[in-house]
Amino acid sequence: MNYGFVTEYWPMYLSGAGVTLLLALFTVLFGFAFGILFAFAKLSKRKWLSLLASAYIEIVRGTPLLVQMLIVFYMLPTFGVNIPNLFGIAKFGDYTLVVIALVINSSAYIAEIIRGGIQAVDKGQTEAGLALGMSQSLLMRKIILPQAIKNILPALGNEFIVIIKESAIVSVVGIVDIMFAAQQIRTATYLPFEPLIVAAVIYFVMTFTLSKIMNYVEGRMKQDATH
Amino acid sequence: MLHIKDVNKSFGKHHVLKDINFHVEQGEVVAIIGPSGSGKSTALRCLNGLEVHDSGTITLDGEVLTHDNAMVLQDIRMKMGMVFQNFHLFPHMTVLENITFSPIYVKNIDKEQATQQALELLARVGLSDKAQAYPSQLSGGQKQRVAIARALAMEPEVLLFDEPTSALDPEMVNEVLQVMQELAEQGMTMIVVTHEMGFAKEVANRIVFMADGEIVEVAAAKKLIEQPQTKRAQAFLANVLK
Ligand SMILES: Nc1ncnc2c1ncn2[C@@H]1O[C@H](COP(=O)(O)OP(=O)(O)OP(=O)(O)O)[C@@H](O)[C@H]1O
Ligand SMILES: [Mg+2]
């Protein structure tokens, strides 16, 4: 085993790690926003809306991310969706396309997290609120969501970690993330697997750190909740 | 002031309320008793629209309960407080916030006035020192007294109670019943589903005996407990009073 290559190639890993983290971050942010929409759509009393959201969630969760990403990446441009290189970022269009694909995927999972968090709040809370004359929206905003958020946040942190790992798939369409950097280094150094092991270590350090941070935040929230 | 006419309710094929007819006058305390599964809770929950009745009319002060008009429904719910078996306090709010929330956000009363009123209510239920506590820090009996104060803060015309003492440890039952008795003496209109026959007999004006989704017997409280007329009421009372 020979890990001497790291001293020469670490900048590629570093920028790859930056790309991975940024992709995951944007994916979680937009995934959360759309996840909220889909969650409420699924909880809606309007049958068609609820069915539509359910169908979306089931289809996304029932098909591989790789397939979803390739479809988005190759289909949107042929339908005339062309994203220019904004903000002076080379390949901005490609980044946007893979984020769209990741958001399509993660929003379905996040929608289920949010819906589950809301439904886990005791039904008695809703009844007590309604009996006090609250409107549905006041009840949701001030009674249900503040309690649901305690169920949602930990799962959301977990989803962030999942996205970091799953996002490795963007390397197949040429996005220079950790995985792509590892492949390039393999080619350059003729080392068969050492660059991959380094990539694995980087992924692990990122996810492990994040999960420790999550545990800490969760612990603090529990403390707050027990007063 | 509260009129219930020909109300029916089914859960699927299960006919749970059968032609319920019934009225409550202002200042009256009515106890609803009956075997488990007879439809007492369902009847109470239909009154403030937590369950949707299938047919019949429920009228409070001439206003007909409907699920088609959110404003009317909300208005009726504001006039009808409800106290649940399991309290259902809001765990993320202090006792004071639990009580002032709806007056402030639903009735648009200003915060100071709502706080003032809440403190008076807390004094009334004997919990002045708990204003800043969270529900998780209270005993069951204290929780239920807060729940009563919370319902009273909306200044309802009727208070509905669904087995308010059934989830309490025995030593806490009396503190809650006592608060309810004081309310009754102060003229509050109340409908109380209860298994506390002593309370029903002493505090209620009338008792409604339900069985199998029907109102089987209605009479003055003492009379119904001491001389039930129907076989089913006799059997039920013989069973619970022994
Ligand atoms: N949401 C529901 N869905 C289906 N069936 C229900 C529902 N709520 C109540 N029931 C049924 O309706 C019947 C009446 O229930 P209800 O809770 O009104 O009885 P109860 O008189 O309050 O009984 P208890 O003394 O045990 O509280 C029961 O058979 C119950 O199983
Ligand atoms: Mg009941």
C-alpha cells in the first residue's frame, strides 16, 4: 500500500469535498422547501392533491437515484432547458441539473419525514386547539409544528448525511466531487484502490462529524424540552 | 340554550348515536352516564364539532352547528369549552401561555388583559404559583385544573367535560371535582360525562343515562340514581354502585 500520493493530490480531494458538501447543502435546503410542500400536499383534505403528492413520493422512492439523475441530466437539456454559467462558475448548468435531480429525490424522502413528524404529534393537541376555537392554520403554526419540529430535525440531519453519501453518484456525469477526484487520481497514479480508500475516509470523516454535531444538537433540544 | 335534535352518528356500519334528543338550559349541570361504548364521548364530541354528526341539528343560542362554514363552527367552539380526560395541555408552553394563547390569538384580546385574567383563573383553581411551570412539571390533578382554567379563559357559555377525572390517581380526583363543583355553584352551564356517581348525584341537576347509542332515561339527578325507572339504568347502577 502506498499513500504517498496524498501529499501531491490532496488539493483535488479538498475541492472535491467542497463540491460534495455544497451539493448536499443546496439539496437539503431546496429539498426541505419542496419537502414541506409535498408533505402538506399529501396531508391535504383535497383528494386529488393528496393523491398527486403520494404518487410523486412513491415513484421517486421506488426508482434508483442513478436513473433519476441520468434522466434529468440528459432530458432537461434536450427539452430546451439550458442553464447558462451564472456567477462566473464554470459548469454552473451541470451543477444545477444534478442539484435538481438530487432535490427531486430528497424532497420525496424529506416530505415523508415532515409528514411523519406532524402525524406523530398527539391527536389530542389538535382536538384541544380546535375546541378552543383555533383555525387550522393557527393550530398548525403554533401548536403542531413547534412540537413536530422535535421529531423532524433529527431525521432531517440524518437525511443530510444520506445525501452526502448518495451524492457520490454525480461523478458519473462528470461533476468533480470527492468520488470524481478519486477516479482521476487513480488514473493519474495507476494506484488501483488507495485513492478510493482515501475517498472513503473523507466521506466517513464528514458524515461522522455531522452525526456527532446532530447528536449534540438533539441532546440540547431534549434538555430544552424537559425544562 | 343548547338544543340537540334527532342527532345520528355512525362510524362505518356502526350506528353509535341513535336519534339523540336533548336540551340544556342556562346554568344547568347535566351529567351523562352509561356503560362503556354507549356513545357518551361521541355525543359530547358532536356538540362542539370534533365529530361530524350524520343527521339532526345541534343549536347553541339559535346558531346551528355546521361543518360547511368554518366561521360558524369556530364561533360555536369558542362558546363551548371542552375539558378532556387526558388534559391535552400544550407541552411547549407554560401554564400561563396555555391559558392566554387562545384569548390572545383567537379572540384578539390584548396580552396584558389576557394575562391578568389568566392569573385570576389560576387563583380560582388554586394554582397561582404554577403560572410559569410547564405541563410536564405538574401532577395530573394540577394539569386538569389548568385545562379547566384554559377552557374558562375563552369565557364559554357551556363547558363540556369528558371523564375529567378518569385518568387521575385516586388522591387527585377530589381537587378536580371540587373545582367543578365551585363552577357549578357559580352558575356555569356544564355537561359532564362521568363515572363519578357521587358527583353526578350531588352536583348535577339532571342525569342522562345512555346505553347502546340511545338516551334511555333522563331525570333529576337524585331521582335517577336512587329510583331509576328503566331496567337498563337499574342494571347499570346496581353494577356501578355495588
Ligand atoms: N373514531 C372512531 N371510529 C370508529 N369507532 C369509534 C370511534 N370513536 C368511537 N367509536 C365507537 O363508538 C362507540 C361509542 O364510543 P364512545 O367513545 O362514544 O363511548 P363512551 O360511551 O364514551 O365509552 P367510554 O365510557 O368507554 O368512554 C364505541 O363502540 C366505539 O368503539
Ligand atoms: Mg368516552
